[in-house]
Amino acid sequence: MAVKGKKWILAKLFEEEPKLSDFQIVEEEISTDLKEGEVLVEALYLTVDPYMRGRPYKVGDTLIGEQVGRIKESKNPSYPKGTLVLAYTGWRTLTLVSNPDEKAVFGTLVKRLPDFGDLPPSLGIGCLGMPGLTAYFGLLVQGEVKAEDTVLVNAAAGAVGSVVGQIAKIKGCKVIGSAGSDDKCDWLKEIGFDHVFNYKKRSVDDALKEFAPEGVDLYFDNVGGDFSYDVMKSHMKFAGRIVICGAISIYNDAQLLTERSTAMFTIYKQLTIRGVIVGAFVDRFPEALTKMLQWVREGKLKYKESITEGFDNMPSAFISLFRGGNTGKAVVKV
Amino acid sequence: MAVKGKKWILAKLFEEEPKLSDFQIVEEEISTDLKEGEVLVEALYLTVDPYMRGRPYKVGDTLIGEQVGRIKESKNPSYPKGTLVLAYTGWRTLTLVSNPDEKAVFGTLVKRLPDFGDLPPSLGIGCLGMPGLTAYFGLLVQGEVKAEDTVLVNAAAGAVGSVVGQIAKIKGCKVIGSAGSDDKCDWLKEIGFDHVFNYKKRSVDDALKEFAPEGVDLYFDNVGGDFSYDVMKSHMKFAGRIVICGAISIYNDAQLLTERSTAMFTIYKQLTIRGVIVGAFVDRFPEALTKMLQWVREGKLKYKESITEGFDNMPSAFISLFRGGNTGKAVVKV
């Protein structure tokens, strides 16, 4: 026996913004003669998320993604017929899954939908699913949010941003959100954001001068590009924290994505990047110097000086730094 | 009474790489009739450091920086005549300091040189001064170095890099350094680096494939630009750490500095930037969902769904994401 399902495959590789003509819908025949362990999943709700843009597809690949589905047929006792599941099976109406417990990007290929009681099951791909969890762990773990923080989030009316802002409010923060329409801004005010602005009408510079005159402690970034540049240039507090969750402003620009931005590497590898400016540690200089002096005396820390003689030669000693002229410390002896 | 000192001022604003003609030496008369609290500092050793390139000078400004000096005249009991000091007084041979305890970039304008015993006092602006301390706090505090780390440092034969690599060795790490000449590389091997490469002869990609096939845990960056891009793209371990200390590759390029790089903001504000990828937290999903479900039930976490009807409309729902079409979560209902 067999049933007919549909799937969306890539007809052409994305160039800049995805177009309808990049996609192709295909019918497929799926056997219902299941082997031991197999399940047949029927899609109820499918998610579309910006991250799907960035994967290294080939022409003909099925678009990736998660769905809330129902087990239509089963030869797997862990997932009996009728079970509601989350399945990372791509843009498909029907999927035969040979091994539901195979590892996938958000855990296993198939897993039971958590029990949401009377709430809609679609929340499993929304605020109680991947986007909501991204907000949760991004803000609480990676962002180490604190009650006194001034938090900025962009794409704030989106699936992740709207949860970020609300969790920050639950934690006691002052929350500023940006979105791209007045309707979105209205909704954000309704759900408790302290300040919102429509970035198409007002620059982030201008808005933050008013809403965060003392700077931002925690910037949750879904957008990247110029927005982030402006925030980093002028609006972060000293020792501020930035969580990079997405960079939707550059997903459709191959040049920005490949030549300018390290945001995607920071996300995929979940890197921690920190600046260092020694002036911030002045109080701890004595402790450090005691240790370092000891290392020098023990021969564990060796030094070399590139000494230039004469105050009159300071500029040439300085210029030489940019030409690799010094080994060890460049010093001018008067 | 008065004495004559010399100072270096900026004759022209820097464009690209500093040139000798950008600098001008000037004689100045300095009164030796000191008022209460004042000291006259005579320079012994002056430091030149790449960071001096990046300050917002005006024409006529004295170049900034620290020196090891000796108190030549004093009306301040804390700094009697003959005391060796560190003074943040710029490129000057003689400086009258009205208030030695005024706050400056590395503590106070004048401070006693720590007692190095028989070691040269010039170390106070070297491995036992600002560059050494930058390495210390950058690696230990900002980088949270651990014994099992594979550490990469560039400009490794420089004042900061050479200390970074040696402290990492003291802490038990595997240390890889890059420098711009074979002589520098030889010295780095001598002082205990595990692997070194001359980046002018060998790409960082190629070198790291050999020296860090499993990736880099901690990248201490003094260089920025393409070097950093290549490291971030292909050689960081998951959850790796990057300390940004400098970006010498872009200091002399106004376009790179102002249009491309957020490195300087990360340094000056000592920011922490972290990626988030929710798949890394799969084990903690149940705990998070319990919490979030509770927030939804309490009305603290509200949601909105932008539902598109019909599997056939998935591409348009997806495309709409990049045009701000959704408020809340974009979902497709089959």
C-alpha cells in the first residue's frame, strides 16, 4: 500500500531574497507497509524560520525544518498511532521515518510534543518550541540577564524577539524593542515592552538616545548589519553583553554574508568574544605584578626589548610597529 | 627658573600608515618653581604602542603614552626627588605634573614604579607593565584560559603576544603563535611556544590544519581583519573563546576601521559577545518548557501566530519573513 505526499524542493539556489520560482512542489509516493520501528508522520503545522535561508542546499534538496505532526501509522511502540509529535522532517506533508530516535538538530528526528493542555499544539514550533527556547537560553544563559539590565532586542515582534522581551520583563529588566511597523510596535507595547520604535521611521541612534541614555547592558541581536554597528559604536555600556541570535539583515546579501560578517560563525559555533582593555583592571595590577615578577625570576616568563636610542627617534620607533620592526617590547631610551 | 624640554606633537592627522612628516618635535620651557603638590618628571624610557594610532588627535596635540621616569624636582612628599615612576604624560622628555594622583588611563597620572629589584626599569612599560598586564588579564580573566586549551595568538612576538603565549604555557596549554618573520618565530620556539608559523609564508588556514586539527579553544587576537575572519570561519571549536585585544591589521585603513570592523568597539567597551544556537541546550529543553508553559498560563508570556493556510503556500510564508510579514511566529497550517 502507498499514499501520496507532497514536499517542497529547491528548484534553484537562492540568490539574494528567496523568490517563488526558487521552489518546486513535488508529489511523492510513500509506502504504508512499515517495517519494525518505523512511523509515518502527517504534518499539521509547519514552521518557516529565517535560518532556513542560510543552509548549504543543493538543487533538488527538500527544504529543511520542523513540524508539529501526528503519527498516522506506526510500528514503533514509543510513538503509537495518533501521537502528536515534533518532527524535523523538512517541508513535507507525509514522512516515513525509519528511525524516529535518530539525532537531529533539535534533539531527535521525532519526539513527543510536550503536553500543552488546552493550548494550541502549534506553540510547539513557536513560543514553546525552537524560537521560544532560543530566546530563553539566549537571554538567560548566553546573555546572563540581570534584573537591573537595560535590554535591547530587534526584530522584537518576531518569534524569538517577542519572547526575549517578555522574559526580560519577567526578570525585571527595562526592555526596548525595535520592529518594522507601527502595528508591531503597538502589539509590543501591549505585551509589556517599556519602549518600542519603528526602525523604518526612527534611527536606532535617535531612539536609544531617548530610551537608553545611559547605554544598553544587554543587546539581543536578531538583525546584524548596520543596526548592530550603530548599537556597538555608540550605545553599549562598558562591559555590556551582546547575544547574537540571527542576522536577518544580511541573509539575502551574499557579499555581506561572506565578506563582511563573522556573525554567522559566532552563532553556529556559539562563540564567546570578549574585548580586553587593561585600564579596567587597575585595582588588580599589584596582584598580577607579584605573580608576573615571580614568573620572570623563575625564568618562566622571558622578555625581549627592541630599544631605540634617542627621544628624537620616537616617531620612527612608532612607525616601525606597523611594519613588524619590533620583537618583544618596543621601547625608546631617552 | 626654567628648564627646556622636548615633546612630539602631531603636525598632520594620520592618514593610513603614520609617516615621519606627521610628527613635529617642539621645545618647551618648563618652570622649575614648583607649587605645593607638583612634581617634575624626567623621562628615562618611553613606550610606543600600536594603540596610540587610534586616538582622536587634533593637529598640535602631544602624542599620548606612558613613560618610565625619574622625579627631577618635587614639592610632593609622596614622590620625593629621585623616585622612579610610571607617568602617563605623553611623548615628553620633561613634564611638570600639577596633580600626580589625578586619574589617568592606567590608574593615576603618576605612580611609583613597582620594585623590580635588579631587573631593568623599562620592564615597567613592557612585560611588567601595560602590555604584560593586558596579556595577563586578557588571557586569565577575559579568556578564562584552562589547562586543556589549545591557544592561538597572533602578533605573537610582540609585547602582548609574547606574554600571552608564555602565560598560556605556564597554565598548561598547547600554544600556537604566528609572527611575521622567521627570526621572530625562532625566538617564540625558544621561549616555549609549541608551534609557530610565519604568516607571510604560510596561511593561517594551512598552519591550523596542521597544528590545531581539532580546532582552537582560545584565540587571542591582536591583529583582526582577514586573519580573524579565517580563524573564525574554520578553526574555532564549538563554544570557543576569542579575546580581542587589538586589530593592528586595520589601524591604518580608515575604511576598514570605520566601515567594517566592530573590533574596536568590542575592545574599548570590553564587550562580551556570544552566539546562541538552541541545539546546544537540548538536554535542558524540558526544564525550560516547564518554566515557559507556566509563564504562558500565568499570562506573563503572550504569543501571536501569523498563520498561513495551506501547505502549497509555504514558500510565500517563508519569503514573507524577509519582508516583515509576520508578527509573532510564522506558522503554516496544512
